[in-house]
Amino acid sequence: MDGTPERLRKELEEELLLSSEDLRSHAWYHGRIPRQVSEKLVQRDGDFLVRDSLSSPGNFVLTCQWKNLAQHFKIRRTVLRLSEAYSRVQYQFEMESFDSIPGLVRCYVGNRRPISQQSGAIIFQPINRTVPLRCLEERYGTSPGRAQEGSLGEGRPDVAKRLSLTMGSVQAREPSLTRGNLLRNKEKSGSQPACLDHMQDRRALSLKAHQSESYLPIGL
């Protein structure tokens, strides 16, 4: 990966300052990382992240750990044609659908709702990226059209280990980058669960504030 740490930090900051309904603005979105790499990142029950499906371009997968096992749930994407000129995209796991993936994640995290009735898996601890999405694609060679899921990175502990060490070193230097609240303030979104009414007001648009919005206190 090219670029100095300061430049990468600025690039990450720009991603996290995007609209709250833009996936790139959420640190729990890791883009095009391989399946097995995502499994190594979720280590405790409740850990989760969202990634692109490399085997089904255009679709997304939520990877989490539950009952000491890494589990993968496809986020179903449905296009509703309301008229000849207008259509609407919806995202869902089982029954209830949402207008965006951030909205879906907010609901399941805020209400501790099981991802599926069969698994009973509950998510509440996001695993945050500490580098721009571009860097992850370059690290694993997963730029669009270059790789299929499982072709790169999977089955290569040395690659996953390097990522873990890199992320750990960044977190050690910048602990503020990986803590905070998962859900956006009401000024940005009005679809938040009632239990989040007492979350702190939005502060200045800094990297610390926006990165921190990707963490939800376990007590909620």
C-alpha cells in the first residue's frame, strides 16, 4: 500500500465523513475482503462486520461470531418496482426489510434482534476497519474483476496475521479510532430505536467522532 500514515488517516477520515446512509461511512463495513479473513476478525460472540460478497458481485454479507463459531448471513437485496419509472431497493435477512444496510444494522444491533430464528445469532460489537477501503482491496487483491471469493487471502494465515498486526498497531497508536457509538445521531437519521435517545449529542465533525459512531455500548 502506498501513502504515508497521515495520508491514509486522512483518506479514512474522508470515508467516515460521508452520509450516514453510505456504507463507506461506517467503520464496520470492510468492503471486498475474503471470507476467511473476515472469520479471523470476529473473535467474540456478538462481533460483526459487513463485507461485499466476492462470489456474488453487488450483494453483501454480514459476518459475525455466535456460540464461538463464525457465521455468514447473506443480506438479501430486493428491487421493488413501484411504477414504470420508479423502483425501490430493499435489504433484509428474513422478514422485515429496510431501505439501506446501515438502517438494517441499526435495527438489529439496537434491538438485539436475532439475525435468524434458526441461528439465534445476535450482533452488538462492530469490528472496525482502521484503514481506507482501498487499502484492503490492494492488500487482498480483490479489486472488482480481479478475484473471486476464496481465491486470494483465504487459507493464508500469514496474510491474515499481517492484517491483524497492522490493525493492532494502528489501534495502539490511535485508540480513539475504534471506539464510540454505532448509531448516528437523530440529526442524521430518524429511524433509531427509542433506547438510544440518551446517546451524546453530535460533536464537531472530526475523525474521532465519526469513527466512534461505529461502536455500540454493550449495555444497550
